[in-house]
Amino acid sequence: CPPACDQISQSQDVNMQAVIGKLRAGETPLFTEEAASFPYFRQLLARWKSLEVIDGQLYHKWEDSSGGFRMQWVVPSADVDKVLVQCHSSPTGGHFGFWKTLAKVRLTYFWPGMTNDVKVWCKTCEQCHRVKGPGKRLPAPLKQITVGGPFERMGLDILGPFPMSEKGNRFIMVAVDYFTKWPEAVALPNQEAHTVASALVEHVFSRNGVPWEIHTD
């Protein structure tokens, strides 16, 4: 039996027993029989030809990607969460992502809707969210900036620090006009606010005028 059989059992599940009884009798149930009373039984009907009883336990015959066959123990609907805890959330589960967790479950277990249940379980796992953090964030889309004339909008950036020059400067302030692409470069001893503001007024605004907008990060 699978590792979780000490915690879950098919013998207490009416759906499992109904299916096992039909298979042992060699009967193929009609959709209108037990299916009307037991929804889980109705879902198993779609897999009827793949179901087998081995040593009193219900198994599902599954063909893997290599073309081989594996017998999967059918999990009662009330015990699906216990299997998901074992295969994902327990210390031996590893809190892997959806595909690895699904592959681990498929090695031993089967139940109708298994793929979706594994996906929801991994997506809503609180411990995974705490440890792994949010998913990958997409960069903001680029957009075109339209300007109507020279020195209407300027881009500003500070480069450095560089090795100190003979005049004690370690940074370079670069200002570029968006319309004409005209660059201005000014050496600075530091990148403090008052130093940058003084350089803008003395070396840029005094010659080109004050722009309507300055874009900087």
C-alpha cells in the first residue's frame, strides 16, 4: 500500500466499496445507477477500463510519458488533503512547485480532478508564499515621450564615483535635452542636493534657460 495508507483507507468510503464491488462482480455500471447517488462514483465511471482491484484495494492503471504503466492507488475524496500534505507540505514533501508536486503525486496516487487540486494546493500554500515571495514582476512598458522644442524637457543623471581628480571631483552630472539631444557634463565633488542644484544653475540653466521638466531617477 502507499505511504499514506496508515492514515487513509478505502474501506470506509462508500464510493470505493461500490466500485470495488462492481469490478469484482465483473459488472460495468450504467451511468444512471450509483452515479446518481455518489458524485465521486460518477467521476470514476469515465476511468472504468483503467480501474483494477488488487488485494482488495482499488487502483488506477496509468501510462506514463515513457510508455510504461504504473498502478496508482485511488484516493477517497475525503482524504485528498492528507495526500497533498504528504506530497507537498510535509517535511518530506519539499514544498516544490506545481509540476514537481504533480509528478510526485502521480507516482503513487490517483483521484478525479487530481491535476487541478494539486495546482490549487501549490498556489495557495501559505508557507511557499512566505519563503518564495511574489512571482516574477514584469517591467513597466516603455512609452514614447513627445517634446515640442529645445530645452523643454531634460534628462538628468549622476555618474560615479570615479577616482578623485586633481580638483577634487569624483562625480559627473550629465544633462541631455530631449529635443536636440544636446549634452551637458559637469564634474562634481559629491552628489549632494545643493551641489547638484548649484551646478545646474551655473552651468546649464544660465546658458540654456530653465526647462519645463527635468526627468531623473
